[in-house]
Amino acid sequence: MDEMKGFSYIDMLSGTVEERSSVMMEALVVPVTALEFLREEYLLTGEGPILTVYCLQPQPKACTSLSLLHNYRIHGIRHKPQPRDGRTRDPEDEVVVFGGKVVRLLRLSARR
């Protein structure tokens, strides 16, 4: 465990600012090779060849995992931005996942 002294942070879910004089941190070592936020509701992670989608609302939890790149590690995840000009928001999100010699285009839609 590492100890950090004197820091402040913003909790992105609640918007509160916390100031601490010290905190103990534990690190969980996992093979995360890429990260990307999708709107404010999801976090996409590349863990080797596997894409994992985490739902952030109301509490963070893994929603689904897909093995996308077979023998290649995911090096990047990019999403197509939604229009900001007031047009109707598309219920599906387009996401590009890439690594090694492979590029995959996905359409993600949330089931409610």
C-alpha cells in the first residue's frame, strides 16, 4: 500500500470536492490496455483482447464483456461523438476498437 499526503479530488459521480491530509491506496493489478468514457453512463475498458463495458449509474458495475481482437491486445477505444446541435440523439453509439493488426467497428445500444 502507498500513502499519499495532502491532496484533493473531485468525485465525478456526485460532483463533491474532497480534501484529505492523507489516504491509503491499494492497487489492483489487472491488464487494462485502454480506457474510454461513453457519455456519462459508461466506461469502456480494453483488457487484453476483451472489451468490458461498465455501467457507471447508479453504481459502477460490469455490464458485459466481449472478446473482440482474438490474439491481439486492445490498444485504443474511440467513440463517435453525438451531435451537440440539438438534433435527436442516436440511441446507438458507434465505437472503434483497435489493436495489433485489427480494427473493429461496433454499434452499442443500451437495453433499458
